Amino acid sequence: MTAIAIDDEPIALEVIKSLSAKVPFLDLKACFTNAFEGIAYLQKTKTDVLFLDIKMPDISGLEVSKSLQNRPMIIFTTAYSEHAVEGFELDAIDYLLKPFSMQRFLKACTKAYELHLLKNDQNNQQEFLFIKDGYEQKRIIFNEIIYIEAAGNYLNVFLAAKKIVTRMTLNEMLELLPAQKFTRIHRSYIVANDKVTRYNKQFIFINEIDLPIGANYQFLA
């Protein structure tokens, strides 16, 4: 699992380097004290995990996260606990409060790695995924999904004949879906590309259903 770290404090990056070297399934490729250089790297290089400081000069980690189109799994690292809620609203995998221990760092990495493995397994199948519905795991065929809507801590998965409600973040769901078949168009919506009947700069239309396109998102057929 590849990763990079962005933090304006060199000492903080050294800590992440040291801890990452002890995690066998983690490959820390690069570290950046300049957030804009980190963003440029992410635009060119596929990365699985981003360790991201929140409070930085010029641009905050929250703003960096919002600016990324193809967002990797994000683990926020910060000395300020008051940003935790907003961090999780951005579908962060975890939130590490400095100074953090090896045990806490490993827990965050393991959470990301489990999601990484699940994503790769689902993408290899390219036909279906399992999601929790109540006390059961339901098999959902990719081609049956019309769109997915975030509703607090849950998702409404709209299928051709029914709706399934599951406890999951939109970002976690996006990690499980084949990228060539689904697009996130809004902080609250993912659409199946082949179900879209028309679109403009502001809305996606699926027959008579209209869904907004967020300011930081786009849809390209």
C-alpha cells in the first residue's frame, strides 16, 4: 500500500517516516513540507494513503482534501482535536492526534489496509460487492446500482427495484466500486455512469431524477 505525507513540520514528517518503516504493508513514497508540491505529486502519481496535517500555512489540510479530485484514503495528523469532526465529515479513514504512538499509528494504517484489500478484491471481481443490510451481508450487482446517496452516517443505495440502507461513508463505498463505472458528483452522491440519461454543468439526470453536481466535482461521460 503506497503512501505520502504532507506536514509543514519536518520533525513531524520524520516521525511518520520512522513509524512507517515499521509497518510491513506500508510503502511511504514521499514526504512534503510544501502542501502544493504534495498536491502536484498526487495529481501525477496514484497513491493509496495520504497522511495529512490539518493546520499548515497558505492552505489547510482540510482545504487540500477538498481540492483533490481522485482522493486517496486520508489519515489526518494534527495537534488540534477541534478539527476532528470536520475531518471525518470529509470521509477521513482516521484522525491521529499528535503526539501519537506506534500502536495508534498502526491501528490507523491497518484500517486503511483492510479497506485497500477489500477494494482490490472487489475490483478484481468487477461484477458485485457485499454490503451490510441490517444483520446480513447482501450481494449487490454493480449493474443494478442506479445511484448512492449519503444520509448522515448511512448510505441509501438505490437499485432498479429497491433501496438498501447501509452504515458506511460515501468515500468508503467509492473505494469498493470500479472507477470506470461510477463517479462521485457531489459530497452526497455517487452515480452509475451508464444510468445517466443527460447532464449539464449543474445537474445529472437519470430519467426523471435530477441530482446536483457539487462545486468541487464534475461528470465526464
